[in-house]
Amino acid sequence: MSGTKRAVVISTLGQLLDKGYSFNLWCLECRRGGISPIAPFVDKLGRDHPIYVRGHAKCGRKNAEMRIQAPAGGVRPVQG
């Protein structure tokens, strides 16, 4: 096994959109952020695009984090 790290695809944008997920983005420097819908990412990158995000926070800085935000409470599909 080589020392090269490879990304692991856990889902696609289309799968997250269908299940009601969104992105929770924030800047580590200015502490601003918020919830971002997945639909614009699907429109730009396609439903089959793996989860890989590179970009800037709303403040323009690159030191940002992104997490997948679970859907709002209520009935959720059973996994398994």
C-alpha cells in the first residue's frame, strides 16, 4: 500500500438532496456561516458528483469548514 491518500466517497450530491440534507458552512477566522441548500451544487456539478467541496466562505476567506446538516426533525427514512 502506498502513502498516497485517496478520498472516500460516502454519498453523492443527488442522494443528499433526495434525503433532505443541506450543507452547514462557516469560516474559522471570522466565525460567520450558515446553512446552504444542496440544490445549487446539484445544478452546477450534477446529481452523481461525489462529496468534494473546495471554495470560499461568504467572507471570501479560504479557511472554512463544511459539514453535512441532517434534515429537520420528523419522519426520516430507515437506513439499512
